[in-house]
Amino acid sequence: MQPGTGEPLEQCPWLKKVLDQNMYTCDIYYDRPDDCKFYPSTLDEMVIDECEMIEKKDLVNPKQAQKELDLIMEDSRVEFEEN
């Protein structure tokens, strides 16, 4: 939400596109909130949220994309499950 107006944001204000690439980076990665640490949990969630990080290849082969996502998120999910 936009702090001044309470309106929903179109995209995370800390997510920045890398120049001349179809990639994004987080400006507050090491200090990001827990919601960000544990997101996304599924490829379907990324599609519903129109996540900027989703790639065409993920939509072509969603089972493989979910496997890759599970590997990427493995460390965050372990921390979440322990809490």
C-alpha cells in the first residue's frame, strides 16, 4: 500500500529492473520483510499476482518451474517452518 494514500501499489517500490535486461533486483534484499522472504510459495501464486519475476519458460513448463522455485526458496521455507 502507498503510505500516503493507502492505495495499492502496482509493484514493489524496491523491485528495480536491471538496465537492458529482462531481470529485476531487490534494493532491500538483505533487510526485506518476512512476507518477501517467503514469497512466492507456488508458481500459481506468481501467476495470480502477475509477479514480475515469472518468465515465459515457466509458463511453458510449469512443473519444472515449480521444481526450480522450490529449490530457490528452500532456505526461506526451512526458516519459516522452524518458526
